[in-house]
Amino acid sequence: MVNCHCGLLTANKEPVPLKSVEVEVEVRDHVATVISTLTYENKEDKPLEAVFVFPMPGDAAVCHFSATIGQKQIVAEVKEKLKAREEYDDALSSGQQAFLLEESDQSPDIFSMSVGSLRPEESASIRLEYVTELALQADDGLRFCLPAVLNPRYEPRDSTESGGPPASRVQVASVPSSLVPYSLSFSARVSSPRPVSKVESNCSLDPLQYLNAEKTQATVKLAAGHKFDRDVELLIYYKDAHQPTALVEAGQTSGTPGSLMGDPALMLSLYPEFPKDAMSSVASCGEFVFLLDRSGSMDCPTNNLGKQKIETRISSARDTLLLLVKSLPMGCYFNIYSFGSSYEHIFPKSVEYSQKTIETALKTVEGMKANMGGTEILAPLKHIYKQSCIPSQPRQLFVFTDGEVGNTKELLNLVKKNSKSHRCFSFGIGEGASTALINGLAKEGGGHAQFITGADRMQPKAMQSLRFALQPAVVDISVKWDLPKKVSVNVLSPPITTLFQGQRSLIYAQLTGECPDAAKGCVTVKYSLAGRPSENKLHFSLRPTEDTGLTVHRLAARSLIRSLEMEEEVKDEAVKQKVVEISVQSGVSSTYTAFIAVNKADGEAIQGPLVRRNVPAPKLYMGCYGPGPTQRCFLARKPRMAGVDKFKSSAKIPNKLFGMRRTMAPTMQEQFNVLPKEEPRNPLLQLVRLQQACGCWKLDNTLATVLGKTSQEMENSKPAPVDKDVWATILALVWLHGFKMDAKDEWALLAMKAVQWVRAQKAPCGMECVEAGNALMGCSVKKEDLGL
């Protein structure tokens, strides 16, 4: 093992053969096709092998990999992974050129690309293509994310799936984002049946260009000079989004009838609408368990946008926990866990929600720092699942992490195993958070995933998830198909287990049999909500859509492959063989397959020792991870003589992809002697902190200070017959509605609790209180606006 400080690749004058990355994105409604072209050039005087470990969206279906050398294009095939690795090694040992693309065994959002035997002064252009669904956001935007940052992944000490001796682990070569030696260009074309309202980004974009008068097609480009200091994120907004849709795609002309690729494929996008009266109620029970990452990387800034104020991930998480705890309903139970290399919990088991228990919890939360070392999330999860569920209190798990772990599949298997006893809501914090982990936790746990990047605030996204958790649980979900007599359906995606108001559910299916072009179909989703049977129907045409490039088939294959990989008995050879068969047939990558291309046309063997160069991926906030082991970059390998001897499995990504550990390092501020200015606490959070568990506020000096008044002013303005706590609570509500409407998503639930408390007091003079509050605070809030 060679210890190499990540920033020294350039200082050591080792050439980096990757020169540029060009990305073109085609967005059709809520599906994106991404084509990346990577240009490699060997400027050394000896043959070269370039290895690049890089991030991908965790739910992407990688469907094309090819290389162009001179005028010749070599298109890769999907083969069983071990065979592909052997073929790659054999080709290099024989002096041939070969190209290998494979998915990490531990996390589907990490890929390794090996470009073998580039002659001196030779260039190669590598083309990589994948398709992915775009996640729906709370504001109806569709989120596309191009991962550009690969932070170190922490591999737990006792991971049962680690495997492999330390000497076999391939480490990620990485450098600070400012030192990335290659360039990135990015453009996107957006089209939809509905007009494109706008496209936003966390990066600088050139102005949006519409391509037609209806504004249903548009293009956008990344401004020049991207610094690799963040993932590239697009938020796409359509007018009148989002409507249920069905897309039927014709099978591959060369495909066998009855096979996945030979038959038509169907993609249904469902947006369930629940009865309003059922949605008006908020659950007053539940067990809410919060699991907070306190590893060293949580001391990183929440964004890299150059703001003067330093807000760290951990401080934002503390504020978010305050809002969440204060918004919980009376009658529920809760507990808070935190983890790093070890884990802690505030209470031995979940406790009933009361003023005493929330005071104990919040005092502990206020002292939490990012000082617990690594990211060992498996142990606290196991401890949570071992706790008996409380009768009539559905368990809701909230996980906050920067997602930088190496044992993703092991974690997801555990969540899936316990999915019937809870719902899991996950939050990926910061650039480079693992999409496979964050999305996977929510998918396997029947919850909802959120990502907090750039200038995003964690609080509104967390509160949206809490609103989902407080929605009445949708149960007894079933899907009924009504199709022509000679047409049958084979559903390829997992059964729908969770429905949320306004959130999309996708169904992929294979249609078999004779289907007239004019035929129609219907799908009915039935479920029970708040004890009431409900259903949503979607009628659709079975006529195949033209020119879709097999996108639906590939997404359907990806969905089926991921389901099989997550099966509990995935070690079963029969399941593995089925995954390989689907992967090879569809041309979509999997854990058990890889793309391999060999240039067999060039008869002249490449001679001489083959030099390996590890292409560095951009990594943020170098100081966050501590010194020592976390900065190992790559594995030194035995020199290989091109065309002389064989060295098997050299391109292999072993089970334990990243063998690095975070140490109990000093915080970022301590390492760099940076002492951020003491910022006065947000008045909104101060007000939230003062609210009682029951929902009311106390009339005292502290409340007066937060509201910008004196105690005397508040006392003198109080209508005579009104209780002091009722008056204080109405003043707090008037202040929220008068001055903090821009943050209503953050305080709406706790305000609802306050209104319920006021109503329960049956206090007289409600209108008089609101008018007196307006006069004192200088507002013009109406009584009905408060919900009184």
C-alpha cells in the first residue's frame, strides 16, 4: 500500500491522462438520458493504463459504453463480471487495448472505468450512456443531479460484507476540487408535452433558450469554468405539472417475442390524489426515532457558495432537530440517536412526549458536535430495530447523514428486512452524499428521501418529510389491470407499498400478446386511507410511442435487476444467474456484470512495462476527514509487461471498495484554527425553543425579547379577561404570520399545535386578542389566517 496525500498527484508531476469530460443530457418529461464523453491522452513515453473511480446516480441504468481510437469505434458488451475482468487482463497481457466499466460490489452509485494500453501520444474517446428518472421535489420541480464530487466512503470495521485482504482494496484517487486537472462541459435539452416554465441550478448557467413558440422544448448550458466544488444540479419546472401518464414503448426489432426486450414495455407515472377530508387530519400518535450522523465530515460547511457565515452540517442538523421535536404531536413517543464510530441514545428506549422529556432531549442536542469519528450507521440501526414497537404507535425513522459509507447494500438489506415495522425518511446532507444510500433507505423503508445541497435549507425539507410521516398511513394497496383479452401484463417493478399525497409512484411492466394499435388499457390503484376505501384510475392508449430509444425497457430492466439484487437470498446462484441474464439481454449494468470492449483489429502488440495512472475524482473539504488513513489515494500494483506475462484480476473492484477509516480527528475549525463569528441565533428558532410541549408559549421576559418588546408592553396590551398563556400564544402566532411567512413550511406544524391548544382553552375575546396583538406588533393579521 502506498500512502499518498491526495493533493500530491500534481505536485509529484504524475500526468493525469483524463483531459476533459463532456456531458449531454436529454430530458423528456421526468426521464433523462445522459451521454458522457471522456477524452484520454497519453503524454508519457510508455504504455499507459488509466483507472478512474467516479460517482453515478444510484438509480441510473448504464446502457452503453464504447471507445473511439482514431477512426475506429469499439462498442462494449455486457458480460458476467469475472469473465469481463479476465478478458480485460488477458487483452492487456497480450498487448491489446481493452476498456472495462464496472459497478462497485458495495454501492451502485460508484463505478470504475479502466482504459488499458494507451500507446505514447495516443488518444481515446470514451462514451458512457445512462438513463435515470428525475426525483419530484416539494415545490413540483424535477431534480436532475450529475454527481461531480466523490468524497471518501467510510468502511465500518465489522462490515459482514467487506471481504478481501487489505492489499486487494482499490483506493480512490482524489484531489481538492480546485486542483482537478480536467475540464467539464455540460448541456441539457428539455422537452415535455407541457411548457417548460423555468430551469434553475446550483451552478452558473447560460440563459435558458426556448426552441419553439409553445415553450415545450428548451436548452440550457453550464457556464464555462466549473470548479468541481459541487454536484451539478438542475431543477426543471413544467407548467401544470404533474399529471398521471402512461408510456408504451415498442420492443426491440431484433428481440425475441415473449422476452423483456422483445415485448412492448409500459411505464406508468401515478400521482395519487387523496380525499381532502382524510388529509385534513394529522396523526396524533406515533413513535418518532431520529438518527443523526456526528462523524467528522458533519463539521463541513453546508455549502461552498462563498458566504461569509460558516454554517456547518451539524449545526444545521441541530436546528432541524429542534423544529422536528417541537412539531411532534402530544401523545406520541420519541427518541434521538447519534452515531460516529460508536453510537449514543438520549433515552434507553422511546419515551412519551412531554415538556420534561423534550427539555432533556433538546439540552442534549444543543451540545452535539461532529466529534464521533467514522460513519458506523449499521450498529445504531440494529439497536433501533431490536427495540419492541409500541402498540398503536407506528414507528417513523428519520436518518440524517452525509451518506459517505462503504457498506451501502448491507444497510439497505437491514432496512428492507425491518420494513414492515417502520417507515424510513432519509436526508442526504452536502455535496457527494451517496444517492444509492439515501434513496435506498427511503425506498426500502417505505418513506421519502431528501437531498440538501448548495444553498438548500435543511429545515423545510425535514418538515415536509414530517408532514408525510404524520399523514394517515395508506394501507392495503393493490393494482388492478384492465387490458384487451389477448394482452397480458408482467409487472417488473416491486409492489407499491407506500403512497404519499402529491408524490409520484412508478410502475414498469412488460406487455405480452397481440395488441391492436387502437386498443386501450386501464389501471386502478386501490387502497385504504383513514379507514376508508379509495381508488385512482388511469386510462391509457396501448399504441407504442415512437423514437424512445428503448429508454422504458432499460429503466424497467434496471428496476427488475435492483429488485433481484435486494432479495434476501441474493447469494442464491439462481438469482444471480437471472440478474446476469437480464443484464446481458437488456445491456444494462448490474452488480454481477460489467461492460468489456477489446480492440482486436490492431495486429501490432503493445510492448513494454504498463504504467498505471489513477485519475483523481474531486473531493470537497479536505480538512473534514482528519489526517492519516483517510488520505490514502490508490493501491500500488505489480508492474505489468504488456504482451509478456499475465496478471489476473488486476482491474477488479473488490467487495471492500474503500478501505479507509476516519479517525477521531479534530473538528474543521480546530484543525485550521478557524473560529467562526458568534452569530446571533435566528429569532424564529429562539421562538420555537420557547414553545411548550402542549403548544403554548409562556408570557415572560424571554418571549418579550424574542418578539422585540418589553414585558411591560406585553402586559399592558393584554386584554383584561384573557389568560396570560393564551395571550402569549396568540402574540407568537401573530408574529409568525406577520414576519415569518417566508418560512411558513418550517413552523406550520407547531403553529397548528398552538392553535389547537388555544381552541382547547375556549378562551373568550379571540378577535380582541388578535386586534391587540396586531396593534402591539405592528401587523395586520386576520383571525381566520391564524386558524382560530
